[in-house]
Amino acid sequence: VWRVPAKHGKHGLRSRTIRLSKPEKARFIRLHAVEGDSSYSISELRAYCRKPAPWPPRSVLVSNLIGRKHKGLSIFVRPVVVNSVKAGMAIITFLLIAWALVLRRAGKPEMDQKLRDGILLVVGVVSVAGYFNLFNYHSGKFVHTWEFYHYYVGAKYSPELGFTRLYDCTVAADVEAGLGRRAAKRTIRNLRTNKLESAAPPAANPQECKKHFKKAERWEQFKADIAYFRRKMSSGRWSDLQKDHGYNATPVWGFLGRLLASTGPASDSQIFFLAMLDPLFFAAMWAAVWWAFGWRMMVFGIIFWGTNYPARFFWNGGAYLRMDWLALSIISICFLRKEKHFWGGAAITYATLLRIFPGFIVVGLMLKGVAEMWRRKGFYLSSGHKRFAVGCIAAIAVLVGISGWTTGSYSSWGEFYENSRKHLSTPLTNNMGLKTVVAYQHKTRARMLKDDKLREPFKPWKEARVRVFKERQPFFYALLLVFLFFMFRAVRGQEDW
């Protein structure tokens, strides 16, 4: 009868109307989505036999239900309210700092100290709530099921799945659950190439996946876990889930990830327990900051953490061990502050072996060592730097040693390297950093080039992003050299932390 048009550039609840040129006879009207991201809903549908007055008909609006209960506990707060609260806390903190600077210049640094400390504590407490979306989490749900599927299943069955078979084996499990026709029509990401392809081949040949499961019992466990996550999502979201980019953790992360996931079959209680590990890491991180820097610096850190929009809870809060690297990186800095260099080296090495990129935090310390050698005209390591290096080496020996258990062999590191190389060569809309900035071109941004008619809607944008970066690569490396030069100058004379 009617294909409802999209309204580009607008978000939220909107109305569309049509007056049909010729009458249609019907007992039922069915609606279904033709395309989109599976995040859609319909508030109301009206069909009239005669044109009502006025036309278009007036909408019946209900005020926003601030205070709506979710399962009798959580309170729904609109994102605009959450973001306004966060912005308010950041502004108040800025004014507190300005207030302190004015008093310092006036020679009265202790004036109104209790009042300022009290305001700071209140802002800190609200900022903790702000990180958790004022305890609304993911629209009332704490667990990030999408994230959990990738890292829970990916780690638990890493010996069988590796880095490339997660989606193929999920399709095979769906086929054996009687969902073969639906699974075959799905589009999934080929994790060997990072391209979107039809799921028909793995659906037609589930044995290709099952041959990697040496024991029938293990395959049955996998199917049961997949069924758990399937039940947690709509069919559309379950299909979209398999267009993501798979499981990409290091073998060191996989050791603990697999160990904990293997404590039993996927269930609400087990998943919730594992989701609470990240808040425990946060608690340890802020306790370490208090220990090393004092409570005021801890609160300032909490305010930044709680009001930092790109790193908000929506992104990967309520997920499975996604914040371990952050906690260990900050704890490493705290150890250095307390001149416990061995433990500082061990902590930052653990963080690096979990996510790789935390290793770049150490660049400043390395440049400081180079600057000292330059000054002394020869090889030199301070006693603190020696202890730091020993801590790094000890952590590598222990953690890499036990990581082989994750997939049954140390070849997993080679597979991780190849997987990371593939992943880094694939532009993603959630990439951040200097490379993303250098590769940006206004006329080739994703909004302009995305083509929903293609199986891979972002393909034109990805090709443009690769081409633009290749053209600007010399500029990218020049900026890196300039950055390192100024960092080399900046670190001389600084404390290690």
C-alpha cells in the first residue's frame, strides 16, 4: 500500500501521512522494516475510511515519562537530561578551579576550603552517577549483551573459533536450532576479510564449523550459550550483531576471559556477575589514585571520568572485562608516584598485553631515559628505571607463559597479529586518534557516502578513507615526529610518574 519514506537529518518520534489515490480493501494491515539499523519502533498507526478533519490529523502527545519505573527499580531519564547533568558538573568543576586560582593569587589559598571541598565531593558523587547514565544504564539494562556475546563466547570457545569463525559457527548453531532458513538469508561479516557476505554458505554446511569442536559435548555447550544470547535479542538485532567485527582480544586477555566464562553455562546470574568485574576494577583504580595522589585528585579524576562524553557508559559499560586495561594503566602511574617502579612496570605491561595500545603510555618514560643518556653521553639507567624494566620483563614472562592455555598453543599470538593487521587496515566509524583526523575529508564523510542499497553500506566511505589517508601519509608521519620531538623536550627533568 505504501512505502513510508525516511526523514533524513531528523531523529526521534515523527509522523508521516498519506492520502491514497485509490481505495484499498483490507481486514489487516501489516508493517515491516525494509532497511535500517534494527533500532526502530512504531508508536501508533491509524487508517481511515474517510478523510478526517483536520488533515493531517492531530497527534495525541503524552509528556515524557521521567520517573517511569523499570522492573520496579530503575528510573528512566532521557539522554538530554543525563548529558545536561554531566555538563553542569563539568562547569561547576571549572568554576571551582577558577575560584581556587583567584584565592591563590590573592594570597588566601585556604579561604573557604571546607565549602569548596564540600562542593567538590557533591560534584564527584553526581559524576559517578553520571558515568552510569544516572543509573539508567542501557535504557534500564546494566548488561551490554552485544558486547558480552563477542567477548564471552569468543574467549570461552577460542580454541575452536580462533579469530575468524565466531559468526560462521553462530549461523551453524542457529541452523541446528531449526532457524536455518532465517540464518541463510542473513548478511554476516566474513572475519577472514572483514567484508559483509551472505550467510548462506555456512548455513548450508554447518559441519565446516563443527569439525573444529573435537568433542560433541563441547559443541552442545556452544549451542546452549548461543541460544542464551539469541533469546536476549530481537531477531533483527541478532542478525545485525553478526555484522560487527568479531572477537579481537589478546591471548593474555583471553586467559582470564576464558577461565571466568568457563565457570558454567551462560545464564543471567553468571553474566551479571561477570559484568560487575569492571565496576570492581574502577573501585580499585580510584582507591589507588586516592592512595597515591590524595582524595582531591581522586575526585577530580572521577569528575573527568564521569563527564567524559566519548567514554560514556553507553559505549561499553556493563560489558565483559573492558576496563581492566584502564584500571591497570592508572594503577601503574600510581605505583610510579609512590616510587614502586617494579610494580609500576608489571602493571603497565599487563595493561599492554591486554590491549596493546596502553604500551604507548611508556613512550614518555623511554624518552626521558634517552634524554638522560644523551646528557651523560653514554648508556645509563637509573635504579628506578632498572626496577621498572625488571617488572616489565617479569610480567611478560609470566603472562605470555600462561596465555598459551587460552587456545592450546602459542600460535595464537601469530593469529592475533594477523587479525590485528586486518582490523587496523579496516576503517571504522568509531575509530579515534590522529590517523582518523588526518584521513578526514568533509566531502567523503560517512554521512555523504553511505549507500544502504549496498550489502556493505560503508564500502564507498571506507575506500575513500583509505585513499585520503594514503595521500596524506607523509603529513601523518611528520606530525608524529614533531610530537615526539616536543615530548622529548618536555619529559626532561619530569618525575617518572
